[in-house]
Amino acid sequence: MATPFLEMRAISKTFPGVKALDGVNLQIRQGEVLALAGENGAGKSTLMKILTGIYAPDPGGKILIEGNEVEMRDGNHARALGIGIIYQELSVVENLSVAENLFLAREPLNRLGLLDRPRMEREARTMLETIELDVDPGTRVSELSVGQQQMVEIAKALAHQSKVIIMDEPTASLSHHETRTLLQLIKRLRERNIAVVYISHRLEEIFELADHVTVLRDGRTVDTSPIADVTRDSLVRMMVDRELSDLYPGAASSHASDVPVLEVRDLSLRAAKGGDARIKDINFTLHRGEILGVAGLVGSGRTEIMEMIFGIRPCTGTIAVDGKNVTIRNPHDAIEHGIGFVTEDRKAQGLVLGMSVRENFSLTHLKRYSPFQFLQRAKEEESCKQFVRSLGIKTPGTEQKVVNLSGGNQQKIVIAKWVARNPKVLIVDEPTRGIDIGAKAEVHALLAQLASQGIGIIVISSDLLEVLAVSDRILIVREGRLNGEMTRAEATQERVMAAATA
């Protein structure tokens, strides 16, 4: 076996009161895709920050490149040594052009010391051709899709002559088509002898791409194995010390009743300026205690349909709650009629990251704790503590800022603030995006618990396994129309995908 291009030996990292890493080992060879797997909090990000010079490791650990020990001073030093990183939160500058992003802080100059824009755009075009990204170098980055911005980040890493590119959850915000494009690009990078460290919670991508997988748990290396020697079950067991069947238990007891709680008839998006509406003639019924899954490709109109029901988008048609027609002109109307909406982007739309658990929890029902315009802090805090206990939210206390919590616990807080309003209908968009497989199981159990209380739940998800695991019934959306309906017993991945694409 070839000598590793990069090795991390016995890497540890201690923060005040926390041992984040404890003797972690990692190897990667040129032209290899190494998957780095583990739950949130396992130490993956801390390890990568040490590798890219953001954190200094504890004494005793070593980083070797081509057999030579190095001490990462900072990000620039790591880049000079051939290590590039693409974070989940992209670092492109949206108000600059593609070419300006590619040459940021290293712009080519002409003989007069001025920016040589023709040369910059010419060289940028060559870089884009290398990764087969068909965009004009002069295009403002804000005009690109998230997938195209991701490709610009990769081109930037290649421009720095990176020999190892670290990708942190690169497909978390991509459509199905953009994901396929990115995965094909990674395979081409491997052919060019460029190594990739691939961090992802999506197991199917790990098995498609990786040559080896290194698993971290609680800051320690569990194992490094060729992917051919690993099964889905064994990988999950290494990550969370539980069986896959415990996390995706399959058909659970249904709590669905025959009593309609939400009825949607002839719902259509109201087009602006008389144009054609893309979403038309949506009809379905949600029952008390039912979990209704909504599947379809990204861009099919799944989220837009729910935003119409919640009053975010203008629509025509009829909406009935508990058998009575209601008028929903805005989210306030929807909330007053007993509808809650957990949005897909919890950080931008579901939480105020700089505020505490308590403050985020009470945002949807603050009037309950301030009957005379004065906040009854003790009452608010006690209610929050009850939900923290009942939902199993792991936090040092209710005054902890939510930005410091794991993704799974953040998601539980978003759900908790709606459940505290005692909704009749709860719409949950991408309930487990960006959280680890153990936290996914906890969120799924929470949804089942809420359904057992008679709440009608709508789950939108791009993860077909998730839809099949939690839903009593599944609706499939294709190009703004409902293109199928299946019970849990009828649904398979193949049948759902066929309806979403046919």
C-alpha cells in the first residue's frame, strides 16, 4: 500500500472542561476518498480545524505530510502545504464575480501594478472548464445556485494546487441533480490523484464514493476500514453503538384516526401579474394523529405547497381545519387556526442563534407569559424546563445560547416552541437535515410521540428512507402537482421515486 500523503497521529484537543479529541489517528493517500463518519460532537470538525491550522493540538500529537512532520501555523500555511477545505457554510463572496472569487487576495496584476482583469477572467475560465462548470467568469456569484457556488469553492481549492480537499457535508443543501453532479466531480478528482476527505451523514454517499472510512465516536478513533469491508449496519453500529434496526425500526404503531384535521381543496399558487401558476389543483386530507409524508425532488413544489397553507405564499382554493373553512392570509392567521411550521433552515428561519434556549422556546407564544405586558420570567422558565425534560433536549440549562447546541438539539427546540402552542397541525420541513443518525432517531421518535397526542403532522423530506420510516401515508409531488399517494404498506423507494420522476 502506498505511503500516506497525510497522517495525523495521536491527535488530542482539550478545551476548558472538555476533551474534544483523544488520541485520534487518520491517514489519507493521494487519489483516495476517505469518508470521515461519526455523530455530531464526535470530533470531526475539531480534527479538521487542527488539520487546517485553526486549532493547535495538545502536545504529543503529530501531523506528517509525505512522511515529514509539520506544525500547522494557520489556514494559509495549510493551503501552502496542499490542504484545502470547503465548509458546509460556503465562504464565497456573493457580491463579487466568479473570477474575483477564484483570485481573491491573489489577483493578477499588469505591468502598471493594476488589476489584469482579462487575464484573470481567461485563467478563471480555464479553471471552470477543468471542473466542467459552464458559467461565465464574470457572473456575480449571488446569481449562481448553491450547487454552482459549491463548484466555485472546489475550483478555488484546485487553484491553490490542493492535494487534499476536505468537504464538510457538501450535499446538505443541494438538489438531487446538483448532488449527482458533485459526486461525479469527486470521482474525477480521484482520477487526477487528488485526495478527498468526505464528511457526511448521508450513508449512501459514503458507500458510493469512499475507498476507506474512518469512524470517530466521543473524540476517539473507533476504526478505519476499507469501505468494501463495511456494511451499512456495521457502520451505524460503529458510529452510535446501536443497531440500524434501533434507528430505523420500520413500521411502528400508527396513531392515525379517521377524523380529518386539515382538508385542502383545489389549492393553487396565485400567480403574480396574471402569469401561470406553477402549483395547481392540490387536494389532500390530513387526519388527527396521522403522519403524512410528502416526497418529491427538490424544486417539485413540496415546500411551496406548505408555505401556501401557512400563509407565506398567496393562493386560491379552500383550506379547512377541524371541518371548518378558514381564511389564511398570512402566517399569523395560520397560527391562530392551530397550524405550526418547522422550516427547513432552522438556523436562518427557525432560531435566533444568539438567544437562549428559553428565549427561543417562548417566541411563538410569548403572550402566555406576559398577560399585562410584563414578562413573567419564572413561569416562562418553568414551562421551558418541562419541555426540555419531556423532549430530551440536551443542554446545560435554559439560559444556554442555542448556537452552542448540537444540530439535533437545535431541531428539538424548534419543534418544542410550536408544540407549546398545542397545534392541531404541525408541518415539519426536512426535520433531520444536517443532524447525525442518532439524533435523527430521536426526532423521529418525537414526531411519533406528538402524533400519539392527536396532532396531525406533515413531514417533507428529501430522504426517502426517512419518509418511509415515519409516514402513515405518503404524497408524491412532481412539478407542482400531486402525482401519487401511497400507504406505508404500499410504498417502496422504487415506487416513490418512480412517481416523483415519471
